[in-house]
Amino acid sequence: MKSKMCTVKQKKSNYYIFAAFLIIISIWSFQSFKHFEYNWDLIPYMGCVYKTLNGEMPIKEIHQLVYKEIEKKVTAEIYQDLIGAEKNDFYSEYRAEVYHDPDVFRQQLTYYNMRFSYIYLISIIFSLTNNIILSFAIISIFSFICTGILITWWFHRYFNNWITFFTILLFLFWRTFLMESARYATPDALVHFLTILALFLIIERKQLHFGSIVLLFSITVRPDNAILAL
């Protein structure tokens, strides 16, 4: 009887932790959205999205559209950094070259188009929201939330001490690559979620086939995830 009561109490305690951590994840997600980073990768990714939705549009027009849209969304300081006007180093020179030469810009799209599932997903959300910057933020933040829910749900049954469980969750997320990826316009947050989902299916649910499918799909989001998938 006492054993059953302890089990019930432990389950309730874990559910409370699950709910509390979801609240924390929501707060972190809001902060990530509020302080979303306009990293340089945003430029070629935007170019790929515009190219996907407007296949006949000349690269010169796509190039102009990308920089015009970014200029409207960011501060002058950030924009100067993205076009390579602030510093005199290799990266700034390269950014300036991409900014001034549509052909160099086009060459970048070939590399970034390899993440075609990510590009198509952004394109779909952009078609619905009509806000391309918001579309990138939605993918990153929603993926981060899903990762938080999945990890919390997966791990909560393996810890009897709620303090230990809560501490480990904070350690996994606070100031780590999982949390940082929510603030950037890259496929990283989505790949993190897909990878953890695949491991959950394979290890926890013993569903090797479904887990393998998710891992293979993650390669189309970010090809270097093939190292893990294979």
C-alpha cells in the first residue's frame, strides 16, 4: 500500500516538474524570439526560399530582394555587419563580395540548397505568414519547444529525485547549444529535435525502422547529420 502511495506521489511530482519545465521552456522561447539573431546564414537561406517560390526570377532580382528585406528588418549596425562594411577581415571581405556581386551570391545558394527540406518548410511557412524573417524564427523556436517537451517526457520516468531531475534538465538546456539554436536562422534547432526524436524511437520505443526514417530525413534538413545517421 505504501509502495503504491509512493509511486503515485512520485508520478504527481514528475508531472509537476514536467509542467514547471514547460513554463520555463516557454519563457526561454519567448526570450529567443525577442532576441532573435540575424546571423549571416539568413542571407543565402532567404535567397534559396525566394528562388524556390519564384523559380523564374533572375538571380539579380533575388539578390536585391534579400538585402532590401533584411535592411528593413534590422538595425543599421547589424546591416553593416551583414554586408561586411564594419571590419577589415576575411569574413567581412567575403560578406562584402556576396553583397556586391550577385554571381557570388548565386554560388552560395548551391551549397545552402542542399538543406532542401528546411528550405521547403520555410517556404511553406513564409507563404502562410508573408513574413520571411518570422518564418525562420517559427521553425527554430518551435523545434526548441518540441525538443524540450520530448526530453522532459523521455527522462522523467528515470529519476526518483525531482531535484536531480530538474537540475539535469536545466543543465541540458541552459546556455547550451540546444537553447542557442533557438535564436538563429539555421536548421540546427530542427536537426536537434529530429535527432533526439530518432534516438527516442530507437532506444525507448524500440522502433528501429521509424527512428531510422527520421534520421534519414534529418539529412535532408542538414546533410552533415549523415555522420550520425550512418
